[in-house]
Amino acid sequence: MKKYLLVALLLFSTSSFASVQCEGKVTRIYKWSHLPTMSIKMDTANHWINLPSKSEESMVLLAFASGKSIRLNWSSDSISSCINGWDDNETLVGWLMLLPE
């Protein structure tokens, strides 16, 4: 049943954007008092990324503490690449994955 649902979603979903994936280690973390969540910097991206929720913050802190890599999938039309692809503190719209190593 799950396979049929997945196939149906893939067939009927239409997207006009191309996602950008960035994979690497979290190198820096900070939290501004005027932003609701913290921001990170990765070794493969040169701009700060604002995290949308506490769930992403928890995953990033785990990755940072354990030295594991993460993968971000940007689902926004305004993101063009991992290098110079967005302004500092752009909020992640997409998904985040903690990679096993």
C-alpha cells in the first residue's frame, strides 16, 4: 500500500523548481537574540543557514558534537548552489539529513 501511495504521489506531484543539495560538516554555530532559531555554517557552503525549527537544531547539534556530516536539500527557487547560492541567514526550506559515517 505504501508503494502505491508513493508512486501516486510521484506521478501527480508537479514541481517547477530544482532543488539544491549541500553535503558536509557543520563548522560553526551561532544564535542571534533577534532570530528565533540558530544558524550554522558548513564546510561546503560559504553562507550562514538559519534553521527553521528546534528539530533541525537538535540534528545539527548532534552532527556537530559527533563530527558527522549532514545533507541539506533546498527546495526554494531562490537557492542556486551551495557556494554563493543564498544570502546569509536564509532559512532552510527543504529537508535536513544526518549522515551515518
